[in-house]
Amino acid sequence: MQRSAVAALIPLVLAISACARPSLGSPETAPSGSPAVQEDSLPPGWRWESYGGVEVGVPGNWGWGGGTQRLTQWCVDARNRITEPIVGRPSGSTLVLCPAGNPDPGTLIANTGSVVAFELATEPPGLSQQGDQTAVRIDGVEVIVNAPVELRRQIVETIRPVTDVDSYGCPTTHPISTKAQHRPARPVEVTALTDVSTVSACKFPLGEDPSVTHPGLISSLRLDGSAAEQAIREIAKAPPGGGPDNPDQCLPSYTYGEDVIVLFVRSAAGRSEVVLRYSGCGHNGFDDGIAVRSLTPKAVAPFIAGPNKVNVLTGGPDKEAILWPSAASK
């Protein structure tokens, strides 16, 4: 395995253990059409996860969840008998005051389960370890790893900065973060795209989100081959006009919402962009720079799976049925 920039520091903070690799439970696995990226620098069956300008490798059957909730509201989740390992990003959380603020460092796995959580770094670059947890701060991002020692060592050794584009083809930053109305600079009508080979779905924060002060990539996934081709065909089938919108449900300053997904498409036309807006009360739809098409369940689904899951919904039942179909059906 290729050693990362932080790998040389690991022996200083982690003792070698004879512990066997833990059972990984049965979390939500990587969605169909979003295959784990197989590279020499990862163990077989692992995948990359991106946040900001940093990537970390995790076992391919880990799920996704709210990192803030898992780490800070451990007494709530502990009652629910946490068993599923997850990759978490900054998120909302329940307002419960857990005893003493945090569990004893030596009981973190018992209380939080195995988790890799991304946060914006508030301290200088470096590496720290306490009990069941190792935290790596690099390029403005903190990667917190709670896991049994041998698995933790493997995960921490994969952590690396991303200079330009991550393993799923997503840039670490995008102008749309500070210009929410951004449209594709090289417009190509989605109905004209043929021989689609890949679609990289890259999620970015928008100006209303506090993390825009460090406006890096939130998460990413990639569709390849026939899955990519079919996904673009579903967008092309969506009716023109955009929406659904609910402009009366939020202030004008929040009309674009908190985040956006930019699709980078490789096809016979070369590399083009489609902006997927879904987060706010207005401007929702697929924007190829020429026309805006409405959100439909089939068109949206491949791009909001796994790491790109929509966590905050702004809108009515029609939008809920598109972004949270399982909840809307209950």
C-alpha cells in the first residue's frame, strides 16, 4: 500500500496490536452505479471518501451518516446500540447534553461505534491520539478516526491531500460555492450528449453554509459506463422548466439553499457540466447552461446516493417524494 504524507507519523501514536480486524456489521453499502474506486493505494474492497481537499480510504461496506451526531451525541446513539460503521461529515444533531460532554477516550468505540468523521480543522496541522481515537489535521480538514487499533492504523495511513481532482473526478473547489447562480461556462444541451463514459457528481457548499469560509468539496461519487449513460438519459427525459420550487417557504437569501451538486460529464462532446440544484426554495432543477429541466425521482436518484445523500430538505411533499422517496412513501 502506498504510504501517505501522514503515514510516517503513525508509529509515534499507535501501538501495534494483535487485535483481529473487527466485524464491520451490515451498514448501507455503496449504491449501485457508484462503485468503490479500486487503486493500488487501497486494500482490496476499500473505497475513497473526499471532503475539502482531503481523501481517506475506508472499507467498502461502511455506510454514511452524520459525523457531528455520532461524535457529540454519543449518549443518544449509544441507547440505540450503535453497530454500523460510518463515514460522517459535519451535520445537524440532536440537542441532548451527554454526561461529561464526551465518553472516556478508552470507551469511544463502545459509545460511538467505528466512525471516520470529517470536520473543519480548528488547530494547526498535526496528528493526535487518545484512547480509541486518532485525529489527523491536514490542509484545513480534520479527519477523526474511531476504530480498533489495527483497522485505525490502516485507515489513517490512507489519508492524503488532494491537489486538484479527487479519485472520483471532482475538483476540490468550485466557483459555484461563492456564486450560487453560476451556470456552466461551456453550455452543452444534455439532450445532445452521446457516448457518455463517466459522470462525476460533486457536492459543494453554497454561500449560506458556514463551511463556505473553507469552500471545499463536501462529497463525491462517480458513475461509469452504462450507469453514466442511463443517468444522463433520465435527465434528458425530465420536462423543461425547472422545479419543484417553493419560493414562499424561505427568505430570498436562502433561495439557493445550503449545497449543490455539479455533474462533470465526459462524452463525445468532451467534458461538460450540469448543475443539479435541489437544496433551496427556488432555482431547482438540472441546468446544462442552455435550459433547466425539472427534478424527477429517476433523474435525481443516482446523484444523491451514498455520500451525496440529502440531509436537509427545504420544500413541500412533491420535493420530498423526489429527494426522500423512502420517507415520503411511509
